[in-house]
Amino acid sequence: MCGIIGFTGYLDVKNVLLEGLEALEYRGYDSAGIAFFEQDGIKTIKTTGKVTNLCDKVEGTSINSTCGIGHTRWAKHGGVSYTNSHPHTFGNVTLIHNGIIENYHELETALAHQGKYPVSQTDTEIAAMLIDSLYDGDAIETIKKAIKQLEGAYAFCILFADQPDVIYCLRNGSPLVACKSKEGSVIASDMVALIKYSKEYFVLPELHIAKLTKDNIVVSNLEGAIIKPQMLFVKWDMTAARKGGYAHFMLKEIHEQPSSLRSTIMPRIRNGSLPDLTADGIPNEIFHGINRVLITACGTAMHAGLVGRVLLEKLLRIPVTVEIASEFRYQDPIMDESTLVITISQSGETADTLAALRLSNEKHAKTLSIVNVKGSSIARESNYVLYTHAGPEIAVASTKAYTAQLSCIYLLALQFALAKNAITEPECASFVSQLQSVTTAVENTLSLEKAIDEISSHLKETEDLFFIGRGLDYALSCEGSIKLKEISYIHSEAYAAGELKHGTLSLITEGVPVIALATQTNVYSKMISNIREVRARGAMVILVTNGEIAVDSSIYDYHIALPELDDLFAPFTTAVVLQLLAYYTTIHRGYNVDQPRNLAKSVTVE
Ligand code: F6R
């Protein structure tokens, strides 16, 4: 959601900013702009639409600058327009902003009393006006005064006209990461825009101010003390953030799953047989006294939680609930120190999940997060963190992060079950060996790609469809449905197959596609009955089974047989089929797979 890049140093800033914005395109945006210092002051170039439009605009100008800021905007306050796009300038101040200033209306009214009026409809311009109205030549003191008045989540990069080649940055809620290299100082909303300059970086702590000059980054807190931020290191490099020969990031990320699963699972297996999370700082003691688990997350990450619920309850025999984070945070949930709250997030910055985590911390629950982005807010604020080693996920639709989240939940469930003596070591070792075999099964599932492409071509003209399943297959139906609708724009719904008769069956008419997941033995015959129900009403059925099961061929149009796994592990292979189905359906419909309309990769506002 919105992208930020800032640079001051020894390179042509135009190239740094445009390349940075291209790297951040995946986050979702509808306008883009840059501002930079030139000999005669700050210049701004911005445009609606894609970064390529901005590149075209920039091409026609001669820019001689080594310091500037760039932004991709995802419209929130005010529609998509040239005027509303960032950077915004007021008086001495030019800035870019991610987040939402919640009290912008009150600030705007106060500024109007000083005879100051914005030209855009954005909360960002109000922030520029506020900072300019407070500016007395001391940027840091001004920013501190502004912080006292600003409410909401924000990340800012600010240029002051009378301080050439310096960038001031601050954040509250929205992420900012920074690094130093021999070429200069760089700051961005996420690591993919920094990796070109350094693998070593830091997260700007909340409510701290960073002053970037060509050779230095100084971070100070609100008391004025200079602090040394904790340096982090990423293992991946530029190639991980490129398509690497694939047509789209989503396809590349689907294909990366055997490797991301291996990287997530293998380092956590002791002597080839038992889970061991001690290197992650998760000792067995944390499970003592826990009598309830609460999983909270958003979207696909929440769907990983639905799988987690089935698994944890099966292994632990304690109640597990899954809560949508945006609901949970306003529900006054019941929890205490005997509750383990698991938050799941790829970005580690999702505003609702972060708020749910903070609430859980306040209520003294034990908090553990499963996160992909190192050093992200959710990771830092949880009592314990289990990182998914999926590498950067660029496509808006989450794929490899989801299966990596699943693998972390499986590891966690096994460790927890062992710690509680709910399973024996030999039982655990057998589960672990099956978990390890998932990587090969996922590899083999990928070889079904051509067949899935062919099946997807039959969904090209579809406007509504249904996913049905029971138990774990219901959790996977939810995931299959979101994946398909977010990128192919086909309306789809996930239904617990047993619920069909309670309403949805009325929507099943001749030719309506139903994707029926039947991988779970304990409910297999029930699923087959449900499939017969939709078939009798003319549904076009795509059946997914765990292994080559002989099924009456009159009940389906297309049959996808997954490589056979124990039922409990079928979510991994099922997920891959559903991802490919969503991908190829979107390709056949001709839409932008990696950047679906209206969606952003990292949702840092409510
Ligand atoms: C769907 C998707 C979203 C995210 C959700 C949470 O493909 O990617 O539903 O799963 O926005 O994001 P994170 O995991 O970053 O908290």
C-alpha cells in the first residue's frame, strides 16, 4: 500500500527514485511522483497511472540532482488525480506520506483560521501545511512539534527547501527501512527497494526521526537522544526480487514453493526427526499453562489459521478459535495469560493484525507471530516469532507465503503437542517425516500445471463460481476462493459443502462451475453426496482428490488427482492447485495477475 523511496548521495537521483518506484510497484498504487533538489530549489514531477507514465514525463526533462524522494500512491483520502498524488509541497516543505492522518479535518480547520488552504483533497497535504506552519529553521524540533498534533498511522519523508540534500523521515505505524552504502543513504517503505544498495538495513523505530545526509543516517528519539538502530540482514538478493524468466511474479512464487518450504521446515528439524524451535527463541516452556489458542490474521494469512485450527485441535485437544483481525480488535475478546495468541502475517505490517496483537499484549496473552518480513512491526511486538523463510513475495496474491505459514503452523503444533505429551516422540517423528515429504509432493503437484491451465480455460467466461469442501478442504476452499476472485475478478464463494442445502443450492444452475475439494477421507462419502447434489442441478464440477481415487466419472467434468499424502498434509498440494487455477484463469481472462485492481500488497491502514 503506497510506496516510499528516498535517496541522498552520489548517484543520479532520477534513476534511483524511478528504479525504487518500479521495485515498489507490486504494493499497488494509482499515481506516482518524485521531488528532488536542484540548484534553484525543489522540483516535483508527478502523474496519475503507472510508473512508466512518470518515466515518460521525466525523460523529457533534464534533471541534475543527487537527492530526492519518490512515491507511489494508493488513493485513500481524495480520488486518483494529479493534484492528489504525492509529493505535496506547502511553503518550505515537500513531503511524501504513507498511512492516514486521522485528525486531518481538525488540523485543516485550524490551518484555515491561519488563512491556509489546501489545493488537494488529501490528508497528506494537510500534514505538509502543518509542518510548514511550525517550521522555524530547526527541522527536528519542528517534526517533534508536528508529531504532537498528528494522529493516525504514518510514514513521512520530508524535504525542507532551505536544507539541500537532506531528507528527514519519521514513522508511526507505517513501515520505513533504511540503509547506508558507499553510494549514499537510502530509505524506503520496504526492503525490495533497498536491496540493490545493501543487504544490511534497519527498521526506523516508531516515533523516531531519521536525518539522511549523503554520508550518514542519524536517528534520534523524541527526547533528542541519538540512538543506534538494530541492524538486520536479509539472505536474499536482487534476483529474488526479479521475475527470473517467469511471465509473472505470481507464477515464479508458485514455483518457488518447494524451495521456500524446504528453507522454512528443514532448519527446524532436530536429528532428522523432531521439531526444534529453540533456535527461534521458542522454548517448550511457553506452552506450559496454555489452555486455549486464538489465531488472528487477515485474508490469506487468516485462511492459514483455519488450517491451523483443525491441526492444533486434533493434536492438542484444546479449543482453538480463528478470528478475523479487523473484527477481533473491536470485540473486547476474552483472553489472559493462559491464552496463546498466534498472529500470522506475510508483511508483518498489516494494520488490523498489528492492532489485534497489541490488544492481546495488553490483555497479557502470550503472543507468537508467524511472519515473513524480518524486523517488521508484528515480529518486533510479539513475545515470540517464527519466521517463514519464503523470501520476498512480490505478487499481490499471496502464494509461497501461505504454504510457508502452513508449514510453520505444523511445526508449532507438533512442538506444542510434544511439549504437552499429547503425542509420543515416535508419533511426532512420523508427522515430521510426512511434513518433510510435502516439498516433493508440492514439486510433483507443479507438474500438473499444463492440465490445470487447460481446465482454467473453461472458466474464462465465468462470472460466478463456488468452492466447496469439508474440514480442511473447507479451509482450502476459502483460500481458493480469495485467490481466484482477487486476480481473475470472477465472483466466487467458499462453502462448507454441508451448508449448500441451507441456501446456496438455489444458485447452482446449468453450467455454474463448482470446484469440489475431496481430499479428506473421513468426510469423503459426504462430499461425494454433496457433489451429486450440485451435479444434479447442472453444475460444471472440477473435482480435486488426494491421490488417484476411482470416482464415478459422471459426477465431474474435470478431475485433478493430487500426489497422495496423508490427509492432514493435503492442504499443501491442494493450495498449489488452487493457486495455479487462479493464475491461469486470470491469464485466460487477460487481467494483470501481479497487480490486481484496487488491491495493495501490504495493508497498513484500517
Ligand atoms: C491474498 C492476500 C491477502 C493477505 C492479507 C494479509 O492473496 O495476499 O489477503 O493475506 O492482506 O496480509 P499479511 O499476510 O501481509 O498480513
